[in-house]
Amino acid sequence: MQLADQQGIGALSMRKLAAALGVEAMSLYHHVKSRENLLDQMVDRVFAALSEQSDNKSGEWQPWIMEAATHMRSVLRKHPWSVGLLDSRRNPGSATLGYQNARLGRLREAGFSLSMAAHAVAVLDSFVYGFVLQEIALPFENGTDLETLVQDIESSMPAGEYPYLVEMMQHLVLQQDYSFAREFAFGLNVLITGLGVPSDKDQSNCL
């Protein structure tokens, strides 16, 4: 996993992995059948990390979802290559199955119908996966980088053509306490609020 974390999943091959471990490539096949089998095991380890979230079943479901999403974001930021692979495996491991079962169980025990529990899991995953992909793709790392980026963008704009964008950059993005990471909590609160409103009947209108 360290090789994928550092160089991306595209850099992961049996030959490169063997070189990183200081062994012959053929020796790896005593432990994994193929690259796909290796990916299955790597993804299962990510799900094992996701499962490390504490679960207070006596509490309300809203704080649990907040904690689950925050923990998922933290894990996926450590292993960004996994975002596109988590739901792609045809041979899920025990950690994968256990994690998915536990999430559905937590929501069912909280009173969610089967369909609403499935909706909640799908929406939660979509939000966190998408946020992590956006977050790691941002072309700045700190306030200084952001200020330089905004200045470069503004200098390339025709004067007066994008007033609302300039307003946002000047009066929001360039403020000293601005942090894109705060959008995660805002979006998550919107998601949680929405999950507490619709019924199964409401969802049928979206199909």
C-alpha cells in the first residue's frame, strides 16, 4: 500500500512491488495470485481501516454519520488511490463485507427502512468520495499558495466580466480564516438534515 500511497495506483505492478521489497517478482505469486488479487487485498485493508471507527450504538444516528464520514475522509486522504477502487471489487474480502454490513445494521437499528438505509449509505459514500477527490486535486496547499493562485486567476480575467466570481474570491476565499476543508462539515450537515426528512415514497419520484 505504501507504494500506491506514494506513487499512485498506476505505478503499482508486480515488478515494481518486488523491487521495492527487494525480492524477485515471481516470489510474490506465492502470496498473491495476480495484480487483481493484490488489489482485492489492498482494498480490503482500507475497509479494515474504515472499520476502526468507534461505534456507540446507544447514541443518535446523526452524530454517528458525522463521525463515520469524518473518519472515512481521513482514511481516504491517506490512501487516495483507493477512492476509485473501493466499490469496484468483484471478490470483496471479510473486512469489506463486515464494514458494509455494520453500516447498514447501524442505520436499520436506528429506525431506517431498508431502502432509506441503502440511500443513506450511497449518498454518504458519494459525498465523501467526491469531496476527497476535489480536496486532493486543489492547486494550493496553504494560504500563501491560495493568495498567489487568486492573483494569477484575477490577472487573467477581462475586467468586469466575472463580478460574482471576483466577489467570492475577494470577500471569502482571501479572508484570513478561509479554509476549503470547512465545506466538508457544511455539506455533511446538509446531507444529514436531508436524510432526516424524505420518506421512501418521496424517493420514488426521483427514479
